[in-house]
Amino acid sequence: MSRIQLAVTNIGWACMKSDLRAYFRKFGTVLDVHIPMNYETGFNKNIAFLYMKEGFSNDLLQDFHVIDGQEVTVKVQANRRSPRTNTNIPNSES
């Protein structure tokens, strides 16, 4: 199964994995969500990484997105390693 890694920037400090899964489910299959945390403050670092099954809707990259009242930016990440599976995630152009 091919996976695509997406970076979602400018997420709100209270944004949770379940919020992101619920929102992005309409664009395709969400396989995993990772939200890096700042352990000094207890809040997230205003970025999340989504792993979606290849074949998601192109609207995901073209639409204006607002999650919990916060405008976010979605970008496909270049060929990177998944922190959870330690496998290569293919570039969307290949």
C-alpha cells in the first residue's frame, strides 16, 4: 500500500488527532496522524503530519482549509521516512 505524507501547518494549539482525522477523512483514507508536542509548554508545535493512502482527492491540495477556526496549509512532503514504520514514503509525483 502506498502512503503519502502531508504536512499541515498552522494548526491550533488545541487541535487533536481526532479533529484532523475527522476533517481529512472526506478527502481520502487517513492512515495515521502525528502531532509533535512541545513538552515544556504541553501544546503542539503548530504542525501535524498526516499519512494518507495514495489516491486522495486533489481538492485536498487546492482547497482553503479551516480546522477549529484556524486557517491551515496542507503540503505534500517529499520522499521522507515515516517515524513510525521507518519506511520510505513515496513522492506524490512518482
